[in-house]
Amino acid sequence: MFAFALRRRGQRGFYLLGLLLVLAIIFIVYGDRLFPDRNTGVSQYQDQVDRSKSAACSVNRDSAAAMIAMWVASHPGEEPTVEKLRQSGTSIPACPEGGVLSIGPDRRLYCSKHEPPPLPTQR
């Protein structure tokens, strides 16, 4: 019937069952390296996507610093807000994860998800 699984006398070779057993042991020993996040449900890909969104938000905030400086130079005496910047036609990039942007007292752009604004100091 299944000649590949049967062993004749004097013939050398592996049994199919023995080969499957060896593969099962290898999978048990190295399975956590092959599928590291199978128990948590979070893949490494998702973690990389989250880190890339955080990095993109940081780059957006850094590039917006120059826009804020130009707006402050052209509107002396006014305190900048995100709404005023957008109303004047300045393109402020949004957070890739939907965080709320705000301008702190130091005139830096802060994101509610990645870098919240500092707490006000009490005197």
C-alpha cells in the first residue's frame, strides 16, 4: 500500500513517521522564533507601523516649527494658535494617528498622542 512509509529488511532510510516527529520537535523548539507574537496577537509589522507613525508625526511637528516662526514674524504681537495659522492659509500637517495638535507656551507644536504639551508650572 504505502511503500514509502514501510521499511523492508536490510533497507536503510528514514521512516516517514520519524521524519514528521523530528520536524515536530524542531517546530516546538524554534516555533517561538518563527512566530514570536502568535500569543499576543500583535505582530512585529504592526509595531513598526506604530513607530513609523510616531516618527512621521515628529517630522511634521519639526517642519511646522518653521511655519510657526514665519507666521509670528508676519503677525507681531499676536499669540499663534493652530486655528489662526490655518485661517491665514498656513498648511499645518496633521498627526498620522489623529492626535490633536496644539501650540504650547514655548511656541512649539505638540501632539496629544505622541508628545503632549507640558503641564503649566505653578508659582
